[in-house]
Amino acid sequence: MTNPIKSRLAKGGMIPAAWVELGYPDIAEILVRHGWPVLVVDGEHGRGDLEDWVAILRAAEHAGGEVILRLPDDSDTMIKRALDRGFRSFIVPMVNTPEQAARVASAFRYPSRGRRGYAAPIVRASDWGARPDYAREEAHEELCIMVQCEHVEAVENLDAIAAVEGIDMIFLGPNDLAASAGHLERMEHPEVQALLARIEETAARHGKPLATVRGAGRDWADLERLGYRIVVGINDVSLLIEGAGRARAELPDGTAPATVRRY
């Protein structure tokens, strides 16, 4: 079995994706059925816990989609449990040093490639033991691991982070990056734009694919031109806010919808 996201990445081009923040399987299924087959479940800032996210994973896969899980942290326990429950594509937040990146990469893989704890015959990831070669041959091949570069410290260390074996992609977080540089909610500030360019140059030099969110003054076409391979562009909360605002504006009193800051 292969990871469809890795297969799509191998074919080239940009993969658009949608955030799932509210933590409901029905929302995930609706998004997949209406043109968003790649979803990013936001375990860092969104609603729910691991079992909520597994329900989303099941709904998305049933509808023909695929899920990337942004973990709430980089703990071995969280990584191990998410792997066992069947996730195979991940974003790990706030990875600032090569030592942290190496520890993260090791946590995702069974020995001798890493230190993932063993329970392969009894977990969802192996189809409850129906895949006898899961631990030895398949598990590490299915993984797509992205570490999030979202702090000025990570930019300083990105050469070494990008060289860590087992890290597949760099996920650029422009909002937190801007904040770490003293420019909270000002992603278009020249200093922030220079940091983004520096990340893009470093990743290209290492042949490391990039992912990010739409924003920072750059839209879909800009990001595709810059070589980003995964771009998360919409989220369920904003879609609900915008839809509610448009519907309210159609009423006779003409109340204007609220302005939505895109994530």
C-alpha cells in the first residue's frame, strides 16, 4: 500500500488542501465530496482529540479523500498513538533545531530506523494485523513527514534541519514566523518576506519540497510558481463565517458581512 499524497507529490504540481478545524467527520466528507480531496486536520489549534481525528480520517477515506494530521506537539506518545491509529501524513509544529528534527524522524519509524514502539499486529495502521509486512517493510515507506518552520530560530537552522534523514517536507508557517520576528499579523512586512525567501532558497538547495498556507501576500498562482507542493488554502471555520455573512447581507436591512482574516 502506498500513501496517495506521496504518489501525488511524485507526479509533480501543487496539491491544494483544506483545513478541518471544527473536528466533525461530516464536514470532512462534505469537503471531499465537493472538490477538496486532501484535508489537513488541525490537531494543534482545532477542536477534538485523537479519536475525533480518526473519525474524520475514516469519513474522508470513505469519500475518496486523504488526510494530513497536524499534531498538537512533537511528543513520542502523540506520534506513536497517531501512527497506530492509521495516520500516515503529518505536520509537526514548531521544529526549530536539527536535533529536534532528528528526534521527530526517529519517533516515526520502527527500529532499526528509529524508536517507534511496537504493537503492529493489533493496531488500525496494519489493518488490525491483516498486513503482515507492515512493520518490517511498509510502515516507513508510507510516511510523509513535514516539519513546520515557523520561528526565526528554525530559519537559522534550516540548512541542518533540511539535511535530516526521514524529514520529507518543510511546512512554512508564515503567521508564527512573522510573530517570532516581531511582526504579528504583518506577514507582508519586508523582513518577513525576506525570511520567506530565505526559507525557499534553502529548501530548493537541499531539494526539499515545501508546503504552506495561502497568505502572506501570495495567492495560489504565486505559491505554485514558487514551487510549493502542498498549499492549505481554505478552512471550515472561515467558510462558515463567510457563508453566514453573505446570507445575512442578502436580508432587506443590507447588513454587510464581517471581514474574515484568512488563516
